[in-house]
Amino acid sequence: MPKHEFAVAMTCEGCSGAVSRILSRLEDVKFEIDLPNQLVWIESDKDADILLETLKKCGKQVTYKGTK
């Protein structure tokens, strides 16, 4: 499974919690949140565009950085 990296404008635990709640709804997705560096890594076979649109639902600015 590819590991996608996203920059997400998170400033607090509430922000990372919102990201976590949204990603938890997706099936077959593993993710890590790095709050200090405002990064989210998602391991998934889903298309990066689908993951990007899902992350945008948390109301934060999101940028796709590529795969690792």
C-alpha cells in the first residue's frame, strides 16, 4: 500500500482530533498524525484525490505532498 503525505494546517489537539475522526470513517486506511510538523501520512490503496477531498472535510487547509 502506498503511503501518502499531506500537509494539514493543524494547530491543536482539537484539529488533529477532527482529522482523526474523518479518517477513521474510511475503510482500509492506516494513518499517522504529526501535529508539531502539521503532517498526516495515510497508508491506503485509495486514490490520492479521494484522500485529499476527505481531509478537506475537516475544514483545514490541506496540501498533498506526494508518496513516501
